[in-house]
Amino acid sequence: MKELFSCRQAIKNCAATQTFAIAHLYKEEQTMDMHIHDCYEIYYSISGGRQFLIDNRFYAIEPGDLFIINQYESHKITQVDRAVHERIVLSIHPEYTKRLSSPETDLDACFTSRPGNFCHKLSLNREQQNRFLYYINKITDAEGYGQDILEQTAFIELLVLVTRLTLSNRPSDAGATCIYNQQVDDILRYINRNITSPLTIGQLAGEFYLSESYICRIFKAATGTTVGKYITARRISIAKALLSDGGSVMEAFEKSGFTDYSSFFKSFTKAVGISPKKYAQCSVS
């Protein structure tokens, strides 16, 4: 498999082939704002030195850390403190893992199991890091006769490894990996508890007895995005999940927290790339 050098290209290839793609990044690619996409993501950090915001949780990124993100979880890289951050990103189409799964082995498990104490981060030991990279190299080095079979076999083994590690990740360990700025964490929790209700900066300021400008400043400094963009991304995540579960476009609009249908339609289409109606049709087909 050809190794890519852009996350955006990997996401595009994944959607086009409905399989998976690998991006190995050595230099800075312009950081995407708070975003969601229709593929699963496995993010492996080689050099560390950043911070991940996934939904409402912060994670420090250290060398050897692995992050598991599904298609409904909004996320963004923040707190860049290195000019170069080496990492490997796998973009995986959900239908591909379903096709490869068996009655005994659900290869979707690491992406679809989200209990309350779930942690997106796995800190791999040296042996686990070597194993992970071994499968990545098998996939990217495969060529000639049987290339597709070798790539698929190595991918299945890699996903089994990741899923086993995810299912054995202890909640006590998971809680210790998260980083919280207490004020921002309280704001994030409040937003997510009230995400389907009208939310404004003024409302947050009144709730936490802080000025609007101060809330905007600390939120942007901690998350790398604005309050408004974060709320929109979270609401689109909810709408996508509702549409994927068979809900109507109007139900997705009403239950995701948007107060204006035109805003919902424009925001969803811009973020996802297709209209809510077309997304619902693709999810059912």
C-alpha cells in the first residue's frame, strides 16, 4: 500500500476505496479545526509533544501513545510545542471492518464500545510499539503477487492487536491519562450536558460568573478552537449518529441542538461534505 503524507489525503482515499489508508507524517500539516469525519481513526504518536481534545476530554500525547477515534467523535490537535511531530494515522472505513468481522470477532469493537469510563488513549510499551510498527511495515512494504491479500491480512492482525489492547485497558489507568484545566473542563462538561439546548457565551458567563472575553480566551488557549466552533462540531456529531441510526433529517435537526434549520443544513453540509438527507440515504444503503 502506498504510504501517504497527508491526513486529508488519507481520509479522501479511505472514503473513495471504502477500505483504509495510512499517512506517515514527518512535517507539519496545517492543523484542522475541531472536526469529524466518516472514517475511524487510529493515531500513533512517534515523537509526542502535543495535546488531543476528543469530545470533552484532553489527553497529553507522548511517544508510543495510540488514540482510537470513531466517526462520531469530534477532535482536534492542540498545544503544539514542536516544529516537527512524527506520527502515523490510519483512516479506516467502518464498512470495511464490518466486512472483515466474523460472528466470533467484531473488528468494530474498539471503535463502537464507548462506556462512561472509556479512554481514547493507549500508552504502548516497547514490545507493543514494535508489534504495531511491524504490521504497519508489512502493509506498506507489500508489493507484487498477492499484495492485496498481504495488506488485508496484516491489517486484520493489527486491528486484532489494537482491539485486544483497548478491551484490556483498565478504567483506573484510563482516568490517569487525561489532562484537565479545571475551569475549561467545567465549561466543557456544562456544554456537553446541555448540548441539545440553546447555548450562548453570555449564558456560560452567567453560569460560571466569568466575563465573556475571559471564557473565550481560556477556552481557545486550552482547546485551540472557539466555543462556537466546538459546539457546532459536537452537534454535528450528534446529528450524524442519529441519521446513521435511521433517524429522519428533521429528527436530527431537532435533537442535535440547532435552533435554525438553515444553520443546521449549512453547518452539516460544510463539515460532512454532503447534505443531511444524502448522508441519511448513504447510511441506510
